[in-house]
Amino acid sequence: MKNILLCVTGSIAAYKAAELANRFVKDGYGVDVIMTDSAQEFITPLTFQSLTKRKVYTSMFAEYEPSQVEHISLAKKADLCLVAPATANIIGKIASGIADDMMTTVIMALDHAPVYICPAMNTKMYENPIVQKNIKTLESLGYHFIEPKESLLACGDLGKGALADLDTIVKEVTENI
Ligand SMILES: Cc1cc2nc3c(=O)[nH]c(=O)nc-3n(C[C@H](O)[C@H](O)[C@H](O)COP(=O)(O)O)c2cc1C
């Protein structure tokens, strides 16, 4: 069974990640979920645990399995890492080499898995030159981006920044895993 590492961050689109997890599981993939603290303000780990039938990782130091160092074993096990939705913050952290929580540490420790990042944020945030520079930096290092779409955003603005369609994300992941 191929394993998808689904990283969920603190965007209003976090609820859509539950449907992604659901679809991957139904398509026969194993899905491990890591959530940031902010993501848990939007959706609970229990939702993902119920859909994936696996424990959900939220803490760096919980060390859920005493026989292994969890962040390394999770990184080794992943065949593909999907960050969806990806906040401006997580993109900046990955681009800057920060590893101060479970998600960023596992992403830094990835072995062979390609990383697909699905930004979701307000248009002004997405167009911010720092965010754009971080995206270019990551692309130059081999990270893949699934572009956000133009839509009426949750904040009321109309513009680019909405999470890509789930069909687009599922297609990209399943074709490249
Ligand atoms: C209601 C609400 C919606 C938010 N939506 C987004 C979003 O879509 N994209 C984003 O980059 N940040 C968004 N944020 C801000 C992030 O939650 C904040 O930057 C947080 O520090 C991100 O942490 P994380 O990257 O560790 O998950 C939102 C905040 C709130 C209160």
C-alpha cells in the first residue's frame, strides 16, 4: 500500500482536507495526517482519525510509538507528501529551513517522497512578494505547487488564493505517487 503524508495547516480551507483524506483512503492509499496547532482551530484530529483509521500527529514530542523516533519513521514511510491547504506561514517555514514542529520536521526529514504544496490564502497574501519568493525558492529546489484558483474567498475578496479543486489535487497526487 502506498502512503500519502497529508499535512494540514491553519487555513479556512482545512475542512476540505478531510474530503481529500476520505478520497485517498477510498482509492486504496494509506494516509498519515499531521496537523499544525492552527489547523486544529479549524478542524479536529478526530475527523482525520475516523476517516484514515490511523492516529493523527499533532505533537513533536508525544512519541506515539516507543519503539521508533516518530518524525523519522513517518518521513521514511511517505511515498508522497501533500501539504493541503498550505498557509503562507508553512510555505515560509519550509522555504527557510525551519523545523520547529512535527510537520516542518517531518518535511525536512523526507527521504524519497516528492512534496506537493497547495497554497490557500487571501489574494494579497498570495501575491505578497515574500510568499512569491518563497514559492520560487521551493520550486527551484524541486518542490511542486498546485496553484490556487480564482474565486470569491472566505474573507469576501474576489481573487486568486482559493485552494485548487479537489479533483485537480487528487489527479496530481495519484498520477505522481
Ligand atoms: C479565520 C482565519 C482564516 C485563516 N485562513 C488562512 C488562510 O486561508 N491562509 C493562510 O495562509 N492563513 C490563514 N490564516 C492565518 C493562519 O492561521 C496563521 O498564519 C497561522 O499562524 C498559520 O499557522 P500554520 O501555518 O502553522 O498552520 C487564517 C486565520 C484565521 C483566523
